[in-house]
Amino acid sequence: MVFVLLSAMPGRVLAQASGTQASSSENWAAKMFATTEHDFRAVGRGAKCEYHFEFTNLYEEQVHVAAVRSSCGCTTPTVSKDTLKTHEKSSIVATFNTSTFIGQKSATITVVIDQPYYAEVQLKVSGFIRTDITFDPPEVAFGEIAPGTGTEQDIVITHTGNSQWQITDVRSHCDDLQVQLSPPKQTPGMVRYRMRVKVLGSMPEGDIRERLTLISNDRNFPTTEMSINGRVRPSLTVAPAAVSFGTAKPGATIEKRLVVRGDEPFTISDVVCADNRFEFDTPSGSKKLHFVKLKFNAGDTPGRIGQEIRIDTDLKGGKSVTCVVTGSVGQ
């Protein structure tokens, strides 16, 4: 069996392993994951806590996740997509069960892969679930946001057991978030804050998976984490984002169609591919929807194909989208 690792660059092969022992010697499955550990740190009771262990199929063979399991009930794992073709992405979503567990918890998530051959990857999570802090709602979930627009959401933070508890700062690693904190309302044994979280129009397109760190005057637990999620819808897309034409016979011509869609009318200025066996029929005019015809002329040279295609437009900043084409030319 031959197992081929493809780079994101057109047509370049990074590594190749063959034989049934490649899985253990090359640790091929773990290489697909961007990270294998996550610390939720201190979080509130009932807060929604998820972490996405993202992974990408770097190989020409199809990858299938057969199962995911956790060593502890404090964490529930799921897979967002269990079958990945070349260059496709997925996530193992680790949900920290803050409503049913308290205190310091940790778990090992085992990801079982049965295609193209058997492998296991272990992911580790940990965190401390506090009983004295709650959030209402349990997370800041913005849903889908139009590109270039802002939105906001209010959340109520309640601390019980100490009326002198104070939030002294709120920190984030994201410059596209703003936070406003109202003065605290204090009652015997309870402190309550109202916090407004804003997503600015400068937030980049794609998934929002951020967290806020609340800094308090509690010496034992000076920090508490809160999750923020949502998605800024791309203003320009191409479908499909990954194209596979299988195995082409020498001399054959294969045609595919790409659909390019934008939020506003645009013109396709160029379609770029490093492999001159690819030809493109580029539509003219300015409109929100374009159909690009892709033609691959196989020629007589056998081999594997892995190319990135870039579609340039006249949108602001010369915005472009890319898709990946894979396949092979047979003997």
C-alpha cells in the first residue's frame, strides 16, 4: 500500500510512506491535527465550553473516523465530519460538561481511524469548573454575521458567596471584539454584572472561536474563561471547494464546473493554476454568480495531480477564492 502526503502547494509531494507499518513509524494520523491538547482553564458552572480539535486530510487516500470516545464523562466528544477526501477539513469537538461536573477535571479523547488503515490519536483536555460563577446565557453565540457588519450581545455574570467580589479587567486576544462592563449590583452574598460583547465589522471572515478572560480580585481563582462563537459569512465563495476527477486515461479530457458566488456583483479578472494542463472558460460581465468551466487535458504522462486553483476578482482588495483539484493520470 502506498500512502502519499500532499502539501498545500500545487503538485508538490512532501513525503511518501509505503507498507503496512507506515502508520506507526510515521505517525501519519497525528500529523493531521493542528493541536492535541487544550486547557479550558477555570470556567463557570453551566457555561458552554467547546473546543474544536481541527484536522485536515493531508493525504490522497480517503480518511474515515470510525469512532471517538472519552476516558471521562466530564467531556463528550463528537466529530463534525467523519469522512474526508484529500485536503478536506473536520473537527473533533470536545464539550466540557460544566452542568454535571465540578472542580478540576481532565479527559483523554481517543480518535479511532479505520481508513485508509487503522490508527488512533489521543487528544487531552482539562479544566476547572467553578460553582460560584454563572453566565446567562451560558455563552456568547452570535450565529452567522454578514461580512463587514457588527453585532452585540448582553450577558449577565453572577457571583455568589462574596459580595465584595469584583471584576477588575476583561481580556481577549482578539482585536475585533469590544467589551463594556456595567457597574456591579451588590446584594448580601451576591454580585451581578451586565456585560455587553461587541463584534466589530473588522472581524475576519470565517468561524469565530474566541474566549474572554475575566480578571477578578479573587486570589484563589483570579481568572475565569468565557467562550464566544459565531461565523462571519464569506463575501465570496467557490463550490465545490475540493474537486476530485479520479483516474483519467492518458489523452483524456475531463471537464468540471465551478460556481463562484459573491454578496455583490463582481467580475472575474483571472483564473490561475500552475499546471498548464488545466484550461478555464472564464465568464465575462459583472454579476453575483459566475460559472467557470474547468477542463483538464490529461496528456500522456502518468502520475498524481494535486493543484490549487485561484480565482481573482475585481472586488475590493482584489479578493480571490481558491479550490483544490486532485486526481491522477493512469498508465
